[in-house]
Amino acid sequence: MSSNSTAYVFSIAHGCLLMAAVLPLLCSWIAKWGQLRTSPGRGGFDNADPRGWLARQGGWRARANAAQANSFEALPFFFAAVLLATMLGAPQAWLDALALLYLLLRLGYIAAYVGDKPSTRSALWALAFVVNIAIFLLGWR
């Protein structure tokens, strides 16, 4: 590597990208909790028609599925923010801390969504969005 090239290191923030990518799968698992071993004929999860099965669910299962959709929707901005901050040479300690905070807020968001706490859910969503903006702007000079 030449002396003027930049060496990138896999950081805590980059690990948070992987963890954020797993959040939708966590929501999917929550939605299907306890139904994987029950036959579809008895109301259990139907792997032949997973989206149809999820669409027929109510309560916390439906909310877990909605949290899954929102988790997928939130991924592109988080990925872009972390990668842009990295490319712009943002202070690594701040980037790591904000990425971890974002991830914790998103976990709280999922818990509030599944737990039917809409005001808390909305507040956590908004806080995570603000943190994501902060990450996005972290490398700005």
C-alpha cells in the first residue's frame, strides 16, 4: 500500500451495519414465534405462503411484521450515513458511539412496536432518525 492511500479498518460502526441488517430477521422471527412447529392446518406458520400467513395475523405478530418492514426501510439511510461518515473521515469514536446508539434505539423501537406502545415507538423512531442524521453529517467540514 502506498503512503498516500487510506487504510480502512472494520470498526464498531461497521459491525453495527451487520447488526442493523439482522434486525428485520429478528422481527420476522418474533412474528413467527411459537408457530413454526404448528401445522398450517392448525394455524401455524405456512412456509408455502409466508406473506399470506403474516397478512392474516393480528396483534403482536402483525406489529412484529410491521416492525420488520420498517427495519428494512430504515436500512439504506443508516448504511449510507455510516459509509459516508467513514469516507469523509469522521471521528471514529463519535461514529462508533452514534452507530451503537442508533442500533439501541432501533432495538427499543422494535420492542415498543411489538409491545403495543405507539407513543414510545414513535419517539424512538424519531430519535433514531435524528441520530442517523447526526451520523450522516459527522464527516462534514
